Amino acid sequence: PEESLIRIDRPGIATGLAWTPAGGDVLQVEAAAMPAAEERLILTGQLGDVMRESVQAALTWVRSNAAKLGIDPGFFEHKAVHVHVPAGAVPKDGPSAGITMATALVSLASGRPVRSDVAMTGEITLHGRVLPVGGIKEKVLAAHRAGIRTVILPKENERDTEDVPEEARKDLRFVFVTDAEEVMREALG
Amino acid sequence: PEESLIRIDRPGIATGLAWTPAGGDVLQVEAAAMPAAEERLILTGQLGDVMRESVQAALTWVRSNAAKLGIDPGFFEHKAVHVHVPAGAVPKDGPSAGITMATALVSLASGRPVRSDVAMTGEITLHGRVLPVGGIKEKVLAAHRAGIRTVILPKENERDTEDVPEEARKDLRFVFVTDAEEVMREALG
Amino acid sequence: PEESLIRIDRPGIATGLAWTPAGGDVLQVEAAAMPAAEERLILTGQLGDVMRESVQAALTWVRSNAAKLGIDPGFFEHKAVHVHVPAGAVPKDGPSAGITMATALVSLASGRPVRSDVAMTGEITLHGRVLPVGGIKEKVLAAHRAGIRTVILPKENERDTEDVPEEARKDLRFVFVTDAEEVMREALG
Amino acid sequence: PEESLIRIDRPGIATGLAWTPAGGDVLQVEAAAMPAAEERLILTGQLGDVMRESVQAALTWVRSNAAKLGIDPGFFEHKAVHVHVPAGAVPKDGPSAGITMATALVSLASGRPVRSDVAMTGEITLHGRVLPVGGIKEKVLAAHRAGIRTVILPKENERDTEDVPEEARKDLRFVFVTDAEEVMREALG
Amino acid sequence: PEESLIRIDRPGIATGLAWTPAGGDVLQVEAAAMPAAEERLILTGQLGDVMRESVQAALTWVRSNAAKLGIDPGFFEHKAVHVHVPAGAVPKDGPSAGITMATALVSLASGRPVRSDVAMTGEITLHGRVLPVGGIKEKVLAAHRAGIRTVILPKENERDTEDVPEEARKDLRFVFVTDAEEVMREALG
Amino acid sequence: PEESLIRIDRPGIATGLAWTPAGGDVLQVEAAAMPAAEERLILTGQLGDVMRESVQAALTWVRSNAAKLGIDPGFFEHKAVHVHVPAGAVPKDGPSAGITMATALVSLASGRPVRSDVAMTGEITLHGRVLPVGGIKEKVLAAHRAGIRTVILPKENERDTEDVPEEARKDLRFVFVTDAEEVMREALG
Ligand SMILES: [Ca+2]
Ligand SMILES: [Ca+2]
Ligand SMILES: [Ca+2]
Ligand SMILES: [Ca+2]
Ligand SMILES: [Ca+2]
Ligand SMILES: [Ca+2]
Ligand SMILES: [Ca+2]
Ligand SMILES: [Ca+2]
Ligand SMILES: [Ca+2]
Ligand SMILES: [Ca+2]
Ligand SMILES: [Ca+2]
Ligand SMILES: [Ca+2]
């Protein structure tokens, strides 16, 4: 069951929501860092090219806003950053995990774990704008099945939550955002 | 609506005009920089090879004309420069975002935000010549829909503005340029 | 016979279980390290892209948990790490050798040989969670044929061991795990 | 009109002649250089592999003959050299721009602009030999249309100029060369 | 005739046995090393990916067992190692040259030439185990034709030598091995 | 005419013989070197993978036999070595230019020009053995047409010269070699 996935007991993990042909699903983004002579970004979990670019954009946003985010601006220097999305054999793609990637990275760098009852979806741009994504209904239902209490969504997807059945909506709190900083305040609360 | 795209509140963002099979569109180019042991250029947003080369040309023009542009000649050294064009999953190509790329980079390096009411299109060469591009009518109409007031275009496209309906033309100011320095003076005013 | 494979007389070797179209099989993961100006990971044995990512995830888990695992945090710095899975001409893929990779690497770094009578299968995530895998029945039978006494499996695969014939089960001890640290305690005992 | 292309007002630009299925054309090669930790050659303008190799050969000839060419032997060290051939979206290939590439690079390194009324075509070898190329008639006519006065050609193409109509020939001066040093003396005069 | 191949008069050459569609063949593996800022492995002779990985495994085994093999542990540091297998235009693949690669590398590093009358075949693993290979009969006959006196084979291939005609067997000495160290003792005797 | 190719007036050029579907041809191999932070080998002239490997083998032979060849062992360190084979647009492949590559490199490093009246063909191995090649008759005829006086060939190709018409043979001196050092003595005489 999904519940086994969403216990978060250490920094560097964030819970995202994915759309698959079989419906919505909960996925966890894991980030770690190691000392390295050459800075580089290691991406695993069979990530497609759009998702790989999405991690790059998230990382640049985190690095170029370190001060504002309360993290050490030098944290990512001389480090190899590794982002993994289990399950390892399942291909994944698309930009909608952008804010989840950013959250996992800020959690890692700040040492603050993400709240276990929070899940999210949304594209991130280099300057932290949060852009709308698809599959909101299916994603929210997956979050509900997994016992999530707070779902962070792009402001431009607000109307899409009207399609979510009342049964799920009554158990959930929605937070609509236009900027990735709002995501951090909510998720790392 | 497009308006949500064109608020510019920080350096490193410039508004371009794109031609798509569905008509003209407004796009924003985002640039950021991070300290890096190895200088490199990170390009995201599903950019095709012509557009990737276009960013390279824009960056070289900026770097080799730093003094004239009033930016620190050392700004780009020991840095990773990241240029992203949302939306992340939409493929983009062609040379016509060249001057927009250059503007985002000069804005980033100078710390001066680009004027929010300015949009532009035009190919850039390594020495800053501005070459003509296609789709002028559709691009100008997209700028108009987005509330843009000033549109910067290549001098060699001047005649193409005659095809723009009077309704749009009366709300817009056109600036025709042959050299990228003129773009900077207008956009970073 | 498989027995020739499973004598382990030095650090850096761990015994995994693989599923092949022809049934289960025992395989050995070999790890070695050399001084290197540039840190890098060399992967040989015709490993597919999912398995290659799996070694990356295992290595990052080991490196970012060095202290907890009782190994020198600097062991992997300035080293080329080489992981090989014989036989060299047989293509291999999938995430299920993840904990075996991690075990070989921890054994290498700690200088403690893996117990010869232990075999294992299970996906590893960047933070050491152990995820379920397929082919449990065939893999356990292969372990039995090879004279293995202890089989380490993901907790979420516990029910799959019910399909293993009693004849094999009575000779084997099963250890079910959710975290890779439990694997290390058992295998490097 | 082509005339807009051939004003040359700074070092690093040289005018070449290209053959296209639609006839001859004038093209400009632009070269620039930037400080760089790692020396590298950046090639843009949708250059095919033969043309890319041609730039490499031109650059090596320039670098290994710096003293003889009156340029600083250290000019290209610790630099990224960028060669661009507009228009950015038009694929280009073949070895015939070799001497034009060399001329743009020597102009860049010496700070001496190329003469605006000179155009050229010819393959270059690593040791500066100038080899014959095709499409002489069409290229010369394009030069004539563009207002060029001096056309530099490989000595082995001398007989091909007989095919050029008298009307064009009477306005042009031909310089036939076997060695790239002769090109420099003529173009950078 | 093959005899011309098997005179070995300097360190870094070892004689292997290959199976081809046309029968067995003798091949020589050549190794050399050069000072290099970046350590790397250069592989030439149209080697397929399995054979390339095989050289990597052999090199790691040699490097991580340098002391035991009586070679300078620093020999391979700051060096480019080049392994070539003539003839240059003939594609070659498979893991069976593993111990031949290891022997050429140990010979190179130790300065001790390989015995000219010794040939060998066998896969090597990262920890020096010698695994069985195919084509034993054809390979042994090729060795015999080439005037070889001692043939080193994997222990697990011992039974395959029964297929070798008595006429060849009576001229040959077979050495069966399970570990690459035994190969070195025999070949570098 | 071919004669224009074979004047050699500086170090780093050697004359080879090629077989093409249209018959034999004379080609010139050009080598140059430049200071470089990272050692590397630049290969141009549309060289196929076998010919590229052939240059690598030649370079390693030269570097690891520098002392014996009377060249500075440090000549190739901290240098980019560039080997070019005109004409730039003609694809070339095969191992038969190996000794020509080696000769151009030794000429470059020693500063001694190759004799203009010498041409050669033959595969080289990493340890300088010279292996036989094809197309001897056509290659020798091409050398004769080009005014070559001395043709260096692999010893194992000696019998193939019987197919060369007496008319050509009477004007030529053949030198048959088994080792690349003999080539150097003849060509750099
Ligand atoms: Ca799931
Ligand atoms: Ca894709
Ligand atoms: Ca839009
Ligand atoms: Ca393209
Ligand atoms: Ca087996
Ligand atoms: Ca795959
Ligand atoms: Ca034109
Ligand atoms: Ca091509
Ligand atoms: Ca043979
Ligand atoms: Ca293969
Ligand atoms: Ca010719
Ligand atoms: Ca090939």
C-alpha cells in the first residue's frame, strides 16, 4: 500500500503526485549529496529528458536563491547531487515534479525534513514561478488514498480541483501557489 | 491569460515572441548563473539545436562586448550559466529568440530588470548583428494580446509590420534595430 | 556447478539472485577501487541502464551513510570504483541487484568479507529503503541449489515465499528487510 | 540585399563564398574569443561535420604559424574560440570555407579587420596549402552581385574563372593562391 | 604464417587464442603506457563492447593486486594505458581474451616479457577468477599450428581438451587455472 | 596533377598510398601540435574509425619509443596533436596509413622533413610491427605516376610487387620492412 511510501524521517525526501495511464500515483523524490571534485548532477530512476531538465531548473532555482531560502549558499559547491525517483525500473517523464524536486533539494540543504502529510505537483521555472500541470483529479485522489492531508497545487490549477469528488476533498487541505517559495514555507513548515 | 507571464520583477528575464503552428505566442526567457569550477552553459526547456546554438551566439556576444555593455567582464567566468524557456515540456526551436536570449543575459549580468512592457524577436550573430525572422504578424498580435507596449524587431522586418492590423498597431510602438546594442538600450532602459 | 561461484574469500564480493527466462540464477557482484584523479564509477558485465542506475543509487546510499555504516567517509574520494558482474558476455538488467551492489560496496570499504552462505535480492533507494522485486520463487530455488543457507528478501516480498516448495524452504533461513542497514548487519555479520 | 552583409567594421569577420542548390551566395564567418579555463572550439550556425573539421584545420594552421603571421602565439591559449556562420538556421557544409575561417581567426587574433571588398573560397590544409573547390562560377557571380572587388581563389581553380561572364569579370580582380599566407597578405592588407 | 606473430621480444605483449567462424586463431595483445595528465584507457583494434569491458576488468584486477603481483602500485597512475589487438581492421569481441589482457598488462608493468611459447584463453573477473570459455578445440589447434608449447586454459574447460586430436595434444602442455595469479606465474615464468 | 602534392618543405608531412575504388592514389598526412592544458588527439579529414584507431596506435608507438627514435620524450606532453588528411570532404578509412601516420608524427617531433621522393603503405601495431595491407599494385602505380622514387612496403607484401608492371618497377626502389623503425631510417634519412 502507498502508506509505506510516505513516512518521511530524514531530510532530502519529498512526496510528489504523478499521473500515469493507470491513474494517479504517489511518488517520492529522494535527494542526496556527496563531496566531489567536479560538481555534477546524477539523475536515476529512468527519468525522461523533460523530467531531467526539470530537476536542473529546480536545482538552479535553489542554488541561486539560497540566501532567501535560508540555506548555505556554498552547500552545493564541490558536491555531486544525486536525485533518484523510485521505482528504479519505471520510466517517468514530464515537468510536473518540478516543485517536488525543489522541495527535496531545499530539505536536503537545510537539514529540515519535509512534512509527511504533504504532497505536491507543479512545474517550476528557473526563477521559481509555479506553472500549471495536468491530471489534477487523479493526482489528488492518489494523495487521498495515501493518507495525505495537505496538497500543494499551482494557483492556475485551482479550478481543476472542482472535479475532485467531495468524499476526498473533505479530508484534504489545498494550498494554491504561484511561487516556489510558498511551497517551501508550507512543506518544510 | 498571457498577462500572468509578463510581469518581470527581477533581472535575468526577457520577453520574446514565438511563432507556432497555432499562431504567435509570448514566451519568457529566464537566465541564472551559479559559481562553478567548470564554466558551462545549461540549456533547458526542450530547446532544439538551432535554438541552443542561438543561445551560444548570444552568450559569446555578451561576453566579448562586456565593457561596451556596462557589465563586469568577469561576470561569466567560473560560472555555470543556465538559460531556461518555459513551458518545460514544449519543444522550441529556431534562431528568432536570439536577441531575447542576449537581453536576458545582459539583464542578469547587469542586475537591471528588463522593462515588463517590452517584447522582441530577432536573430543575433556573434558580432551582434540583428537578422530578420519570420512570423512577424502573428508575433506582434501575440504581443498585443499580452498587453505589451513596445515591440523590438529587426530593421529588415520593417516592411512586414504593414501586415499587422491597424487595431493592434495603434497600441504598439515598434523599434527597428540592426545591432543588438540598440536592443539593450531600449529593453533595459 | 554454482558452488564454485559462492566461495567468498575477500572483501568486495556479494552474492545476488537473478531471474532469467531460464529460471533463477546465482550471480556474484564484484567491487574494487583504485586511486584516481577523477572520481568515477566503472560498470562492466553488460549491465543495462536500469541496473547501472541501481549501482549509482547503491553507491550514493553507501557514501552518504558512511559514518552510520562504520566505514571511512573518505574511502570513496579520489577513487575510481569498479563494479563488475560476471559472466562478462551475458546481458543483465533490472533494479533487483540493488542491495547486493550496496553490500559489495560496504564490504569493500569496510574490509569485511560477506558471509559465503548468504544471498539476497531487493531494490535499493537513495535513502536505503528496500523495495520489492519479482521472481522470488525462482531466485530462492537457485539459492537452494547453490547451497546458500540465508536468503535476504524485501519485507514486501514475504508473502511470495509461500510459493517456494517446502523441500527448499526447510533448508533456508529467510531474513525480511525494509532498510538496507538490516542487510549489512546480516550479510557482513 | 547582400550589400548589408559585407560591411566589415571590426576584427574577426571574413567574407566567404558558398555554393548552394540555388546558386552562389555570400556568407560571413564570425570569430570571437573568450577567456576559458578549458580551451575549446565552439561552432555554431548548423555546420556539418566536414565544415566543422575545416574550422579545426584552419585553427591549427593559425596557431602553429602564429609567429610567421605576426600574431601573439599565446592568443588562443586559455580561450574558448567561437566561430559562427549566419544565418543560424541554414545548414552549411563542405571544406570550401577553410581559408575564410583562417582569415577570420587571424583577423581576430591580430586585431586587423578584413578588407570589406574582399571575398574568398578555398579549402585549407593543416600546413596551409590551399586546395581547389567547386562552384567557382556561381560563387564569383554572387561576389559580383554583392559588390565585392577582389576575389581570392585557389590557384588550381584558375581555369574555372574562364566560365565567369565577361560582364562580371571586368569588375573583379582575381587573386590566385597556393598557400594561406598569401590569403592573409591580400585580405588583411 | 602464424609463426611471425609469436616472437615476443619485449614486455607488454601476450599471445591469446581466438575463435572465429573460420576456426581458431592466434592473436597478440599489445599494451603500452604513456604519461598523461588524465588517466585513461585507450582501446584499439575494433574491439566490441564485451571485449572492451574485459580489458577494464583485467586492468582493475592488475591495479588492485599490484603488490601481490610484484609490480609498482603507482605504475598506472598518471598514465594513459593503451591496449591494441591487431589486425586493426578485424572486429573482435567476447570475454575470452581476459587473462591475455591481464598478462600483457602485468608484463608491461613489471618489465618482464611473456614467454613466446605460451598462449592462453579465459575470461577474467574483477577479483581474478578465471571463467570457462568456448571454442577450446579450435583454439588449441591454432596454438599448435603456431608452434606454441604451453596452453593455459580455465580449469572448468579441462574436459574440453579431450576433443583435441592426439596429434596436437602430444606436442602441448596444458595448464589449467582457476585464478589469474596462476596465469602470471606460468606466463611470466 | 599529383606532383603538386608531394613537395614536402617542412616537418610533419608524410606521403602515403591509398587504395580507392577508382585505383591507387597518393595522399599526404599532415601532423601539427599545439600547447594544450589537456592532451588530446584531433583527427580531421573524414577519417573512419579504423583509420582513427590507426593514428592512435601510431602515436602511442612514437611516444613510447621516443628515446630510441631520437625525439624528445616530452614533446607530446601538454600538447594537442592534430592529424589531418586532405582532401577534407573525402571519407577515408582502413589501417594501411599506419606507418605514414607514424612517419608524419616522428617528423613533426624531430623537426626533420620527410624525403619528398618517398611514399609508403603499411599497418602499424602498438609495438611497431608492420603488417601487410591490400592494393599493392594500384598503390605502387599511383606512386609511380606521382614521381615517387622510393616505395616502403611491408615485408609480407613483397610477393605482391611481382604484379606491378615492369615499366613502373624499373623507376622505383622498393624497401621492405617488418618494423616501423626501419621506415623512419628510410623516410627521414
Ligand atoms: Ca505507487
Ligand atoms: Ca523526450
Ligand atoms: Ca503562452
Ligand atoms: Ca535540428
Ligand atoms: Ca549461474
Ligand atoms: Ca533500458
Ligand atoms: Ca545571402
Ligand atoms: Ca557528413
Ligand atoms: Ca592469424
Ligand atoms: Ca555488443
Ligand atoms: Ca589525388
Ligand atoms: Ca567502421
